[in-house]
Amino acid sequence: MTSVFLKVLSMTAVGTLVALFVMLVRPLLRKAPKVFSYVLWLVVLFRLICPLSIESNLSIVPVPQVTDKIHSAVIQSADPSNIPVQDAIQIVEPVAPEPGNAVEYEAPSEPWSPPESSSATIWHALSRVWLVGATAVLGYGIYSYFRLKRNLTFATLVEGNIYEVDTISSPFVLGILSPKIYIPVTVQGEEREYVLKHEEYHIKRMDHIVKALYFLALAIHWFNPIVWLSFSLMTKDMEMSCDEMVLSRWGKDIRADYSTCLLNMSINQRFASPLAFGENNTKSRIKNVAGYRKPSSWLMIISLLVVVSVIIVLAVNPKKPISYENSELGFSLEFPSEWEERYVVEEHEDSVVIYCKKVYDEWEHEGGRLLTIQRQIGELIDEEDIAQSPAPAKMLLQGNGYTYYATFASDVQYPPDNSELAKEYLSLEEQLDLVCKSIALLGDTQPVAKNEGFKVLGTAFFKLEVPEDWDLKRAQDHPVAWDIWVDEINIGQIKMIPYNTEVIVENGSIDDYNIARFADEYQRQAALIVHRDYADDAIMEKIKDTFEWTDGYFTVIDLMSNANIYVERGGTRLFGKIENVTIEDSGPISVEVTLSERIADDQSPSGYRFEDLNETKTLTADWIPNIVPLAPPDYTTYGRYDIYLLDTTFIEAHPDYKDFYYEFILDSGGNLTILFQVAD
């Protein structure tokens, strides 16, 4: 029942959008025959009662978006993380709302059932309320129909399907499969002819069936006020269009007499069944009759074009996107329906590359690249890491222990001199954002750890296995480091360290910690520091055995390694403040420095202090040196990738640069190569 209710919600949302659009278009047709407005309400009816529709690129109804929002709302409300903690800890086998976002729960000592107040139960209850309401509305209509039919038992057959009744004051049509016209015995003469002709047109157009179906829509969507308003406006347009048919086909001007007839019929008007087909909206109908003029051919043609166009764009659904699934990499995509036969996907071990097919074929598989979707192990990768890509890049998705990101072409991937291929490529390129937004996890396969009780984690720089109860979080006191947590306890840290640097333990004695160092062939190094209570030698050995470097981009720590290498190879390390910077358009750069001495000081937050040496020195460089500023607002550490050139752009962006002490790195030839801000 809940699934039926959700389908009804989707239909009512789409039907509401269509109805509102018709309400906007309806005033534009006020001078056109009312049959055009009436026909538009049939599109609304179709949307309200038919769950299916043909697909076309001409549709303007956002059916997938509406459906997705409703289903997403249901899924989100059913997320176990929204259950109160006192309830959540009792769940035996929770189902994660999304793969890779599992929530750990404490199992009870004996089996237990989820509380009845859960979101799933709420949706089930809402579906029952909807069913009761729909049954009540439908039941009322059926009951009143048969009650009225019983009161017409003694109606007198005049001819065909026409009956006279002395207990009614207004004519109406009753019945669906075999509709009958009931008129008061007091209606005679020309009025009788008007009435009969009007009701006969209703039956010819099968308006009695339309009204019955609209009442069914009311029963299904009883909770939606827009549907009730649509029913009222549809009935109004239906009656006025039928009036116009009588006026246009009578052969003479009968507007005055017809208006009088409508007024007479409206006196004491009352119908005992919503399915009885009678006359209403008398004031509007009389006004419409009085102002009726035979429409011109141009008005008919324009109105027809407008209505046909509106019907086409409202009655059809957008074409479903093309689904792409990659079970090996664990994700799915959706391509716009108009991409059919226009793209190529190349699948690789850790990526897929998407091409414009025409260019791909024309350039023999050497061009036409639109984007590459890359999968990397680990969820400790963030947008700042992705942004370092030399090509335009964008983070897409994280889950199941992986990070997915896209890189886009940075050079021309189509022949500029071929307008057809260029147009084809660019038309696909315009929709890449839609493709990227469609990415979703597929399945729940995660990186497999070779050590039992361990899990695989990854950063932009390395991957490794750690015990399952370890949780790594980005550290705030170091450019490239992750604190290690077990429950609420910080048990250590893993961090990138400069080449030839001592490992320092900030809290406690170094003897209390197990330490492992890792290095690659390019002097990149990392240190794992874990309290011995949480990592013995066996655990550390397993971690060391699984540690692997990945490509990671150049960081401040790498620049520190370069600085240490310069000094190791005969360079110099100086400290001081900048007094002046001279930058020539061409030629060397010179930096006037007041030198200082850095002295260890346990009382200082930074662990050292500076004493001026009352000595000035001019440092020169053959090329513009790198400079690394301290990161605001605390100015105690560096940004991961915040490496700049000491040029006019940096000076203009950092007007306070002279307020800081710096560490100056000179190579063996005395050239200034790197500057690090170290304190203010």
C-alpha cells in the first residue's frame, strides 16, 4: 500500500505542475472558443489518473526530478541515523541508507523489533489515511448516484434517452455507459429545445465520462486542493464550451433567449450527486453567452496551435536518461537521452573515459575526450586535493571506501576547422554537469584488507590498512596529517614529514608511542605515531607491510624537504624579517633582510623565540623564489598547498608580509630559493 501511495504522490505532484501551467495558459485563450480551454483540462486529467506516458524530448514536465525528490524524502526520513540513539542502539541488523555509510550499533542481549514509531511506520500510516479518504470520497459519490437514481424511478420516458421528471427544477444528464437526459416537466417550448440540444452535445462529446473520470481523480487526490480547483474550472469550461456549440449551430442569434433559459434553470438548482451532469456557474455562463461572437479563422488557427503545443509538452514525459553501470568500479551514471549513439566509454582499471563518438571516430581514437572519471582508494581525499590537478577537476562522490572525481579536457579535443564536429563536441560538453551529478554508488563492494580485523584507508598521498576500530580525521595543527581516534580517544597521528626530520611527540613521552617511518624513492616521508596501548609491534608491522605511496600532489611538506636537501648539500638557513623586496622586470630579485637568531623557548607557544642580530643582509635570487605564508586565522601552521612566488602579486595580496619572521633557504651558491613565514 505504501508503494501505491508514493506513486499517487508522484502523480499528484506532476498533475499539480501541469494544472498550474494550464491555469497560466487559460487566460491567454479567453477570446478563443472555450472548447480549447476545456481540452487542456483533459491533459490534467490524464496526468492525474494515468501512471504511464509516452516519452519525448519535447516534454517540459520534470517527472524524474519530482519523482526523485519524493523518493529521496522517503529514503531520508527512513535513514537509521535519524532514529533516536536510545532506539538505534537496539537495532540488530540495521540497513544503511546508502552503501558505504554504515552506522555501528550495539546489539541487544536478545532479539528485538524496531519501534512502531519509525519513519517506515509513519509512511504506512499515511498511506492508510489516504486510502480511507479516497474510499470516503468515492463512496460518497457512488452512494449519492444511486440515491438520485432511486428518486428518478418514476421518471416518464419521452423518447430515446429523454425523460421528464416533476421533482427536479433543472435538467441534467445521469449515467455513464447509458447516459439519460432528465428535464423538468415545466420546461417547454424553445427552452426545451435549447436544453435538449445542450445535453445532447454533452453526450456526443462524452462529457459524462470525462466528469466521472475527473471525480475518480478527485477521490484519488482528495488531499490536493489544486485538483479540486481544477475540477471546478474544468466543469466551468465544459459547460461554456457546450453553450457555445448550441449558439454556433442554431442558425440564428439566440443569445438573449438562451441567457434567459440559463437564468431560469439556475433557480433552485440542486443536484444530489456529483456524478449528475447539470448546469452551474450561471453568472459566468450568461456573461460568456452575451459576449459570444463567432471566432475568426485566424483566432481558431492560433488557438489550435497553442493548444496542440501545450498538449504535446504537457502530456508526454521526458525521455529517460541512458543508464551506465560499472560494477568493477562500483558506480553508475546517467547520460541524457539525446546522447544515444553519440558517445563512447573506454573502461580502464581505475577509471572510465567518455568521448564524443564522432570526434573519437574521426581522429582514430586520439581525440574527443569529454571527461575522465577516476576512482581512488580512500575517503580521506578532499576537494583541495582534487583541485591540485593540472587539468580542470571536480570531486564527484565518496563512499564504499573510495573517492570518485572527474577531470576534464584542458586542451582542444575537436578539430576547430570542422564546424560539424566542433558543434557535436560542444553540445555534449554543455551537458557534462548533468552527467557528473548523476553519479551514484553501485553495490557495496569495498577495498579488501588482507589482514583480518583491518580495513583499507586512503589519502591523496598513500593507502594503508589499519585496525577496524581506528578512525582517521584531518588534523588541524599540521598541513598534511590525520589524527587517529578510537571512540573519543586520540591515540596518535599519521603525518607527512620533511626529509631528514626527527619525529616529535607533542603529548607525553616518545617511549609511550610506537613509531613507524615510511619513505619513497623521491625523499617523500611519512610517520605513524600510535600509543602503545593501542598498537603493539605486531599491529605496527601489519600497517607497515600494507603502506603504499600514491601519486599525491606537491605540498608544503615536500617544499620543506627540498629546503632540507638544499641545506644538506651546502646551502644556508637564515632567519629574520624582510625590510624590502626589489623585483626587476628582467634579471635577479633582491630581498633586504634584518637577520635574527632562532632560540628554543619552552615558554613560547611555537617552542622558540627570535633575537635580532642587528645585522642587515641583501639576499638575491636568479629566479623568483617560493614563499609559504602561515595560514590564517591562527598563523600557527601552513596550508597544505599554499605555495606562492615572491612577486608583486603576492606582495599586493599580503600587505602585512613585513610583519613576520621568515626562514630563508639559500642554495650552495648563495641564491635565495625558499622563504617560510615562521612567526609574527
